[in-house]
Amino acid sequence: MLINMKEMQLQKFEQLAEKIMAEPEKYCIFDSVSDFYKASWLNDFPKATIWSATGLDNGADEFYAKIEYKDRYISISSEGTLRVSYGIRK
């Protein structure tokens, strides 16, 4: 049996994306950008995953984050309403 590590890592990212989208309040409520970067669940993503976040500092109410692995991504935004989306770049 041949194991495709790339496919396994993509599946891992997709599974975590599904968990986050199913329960965004569990994963995506932060008081500061620093809280986002300290979230332990970020370490569950494949090793080459990158993430960035902005907002909430200096009295801002908005929060934006993007988590990316290869051509897959999760976008998180909170502008009064929490929104989480998953996509594949073309």
C-alpha cells in the first residue's frame, strides 16, 4: 500500500477546516490578535500551514484571519457577525 503524504496532509487540513466551520464559536472568538496566535488548535494543522491575523488591537471590533495550506484556505472574519469560509485557490 502506497501512502500519499501530500494527500494525507490536505485531508488533515480539510478535516480541521470542517471542525472550525461546524463550531466557529469554539475556535474563533478572540479578545486580541495575540490570542489568535496563541490558539493551541493552530498546531493541529499540517506543518507547512501559514496563518495571519489582523484587527482587534487599539480598540478595533473587527477581526480577520487567514489560514493557508498549499491551495486550501480558511478565512475568518468578525465584523459584528462571525464568518468562517473554506476555499481552494485556482
